[in-house]
Amino acid sequence: MSGGWLLLRGLARGSAHWGGFPQALAARSGAPVAVLDLPGNGSRWREATPSSVEALAHDLHGRLPAGGPVRLVALSLGAMVALEACRRWPSAFAGCAVLNTSAASAAAPWERLQPRAWPVLARCLWPGTPPATRERLVLALTAQRPPEGTLQAWAGLAATQPVAAGNVLRQLWAAARWRAPAQPPALPLLLLASRGDRLVAPVSSQRLAHQWSLPLHLHPWAGHDLPLDDPHWVIERLCDWSRGTG
């Protein structure tokens, strides 16, 4: 695994939202771990987000670290971007692990964004909602057992790397229109999902796995933010997969 791992987050989340996950993955796997932000998120919060997954995939491809093909680990919208990049440039990647993702070709709109999430999203986008309140709502929606101190850390990120409402809407629009290819990208894939996901229904991943004739590893209780709820489980699945794919 000459290029190591490259981690990519999803909707309105930046690389700092991984918390200690990159360090834990590096220690367990013995391979280098890099992180990347989508335009409009994290360290790139001042940039405008493109309104298509295809454009985001081009951005990802243009920012790949040197050192050989990497294994992508991507969550939600980030997983859509990762899969699109793998479809277009399979030789640039050693494999792709996707977590709690979806596609318009494999799930209904109310499965890709569950109705219970709609009022939360509306309140988060409302201009008068304080950043700390937004982060509390997001954490309650996306995590089942977050580590102590997560809310305080996320509130700090919201203050220093604020994601513009326009960028959130463009990311939602990009995700809503993306369709998975009929055939999976021509490289090793790992599909992970959470049975307790309150944002994206796990059937979205189940249908994608069925469409591509791939196994799906389903966590029994974690929420949408699977690496936050149970990082050990995710890391063990990643390391088992990496050993099996060389």
C-alpha cells in the first residue's frame, strides 16, 4: 500500500471532524494517513462548493498526494465523490472504502435523506440559529455514542471554519443528483454502513451492495458518523480489507 490512506468527509464536515481517527488508523495499519477537505468545508471554508459530484471528483483527483495510489476512506457525500473519482481514474487509487453513502439510482429521496432529518436541516440552515445549536443538532442526528468533548470540539470548528449556507445547499444539490454507475469501479471496494443511521437509511447501502454484487458490513448500532461512534470497528474492517487486497 505504497500511497497509504486518504480520508474524505461529507456534507458540511471538514477533515478536523475525523478527530483522532486518522492517528488511530495509522497506528493500527502501519501506513500513512492523509486527510482532504472538499471545497467549502473545513480548511477550505472560504471557497465555493461546486454543485456536482463530478466537479468535486475532479477537485479530489487534482489534489491527490504524491507517493503512489492511495486507498480512499470516505463518508456520505465524500463517498459519492470518491466513487466518482474511482470510476473516472481507477489507476490513481488502490481501493475505496465507502461509509454510509447513497445514490439516486439505488434509493428514494426519503431514504437518502430521512424525513426525521428535514426539520433539523432546516433549523441548521436558518440564519438565526447559533453555531453551537447547529452543532448540537447535527451531533444528535448523526451519532449514537459520541466521545466526550465532541460537541465542544465541533462548536469550536464551527466558529473558526464556518460553512456557508450556500455551500451546504450546493452540496445537497450535488448529492441529490448523483447516480452510481451500473457497474462498480474497477478496483477493490469495501462497503460499510450503520444500522442506527438516522440521516441516511441503511437500505441505501444495502441496495448499492446488491446492485454491485458486493458484501456489505453493517454495524449493529452506530449512527451516520460511524467513525465517530465506533472507530475501532471501522479500523478493524479497513485493516482486514487492506490485507485481503494486497
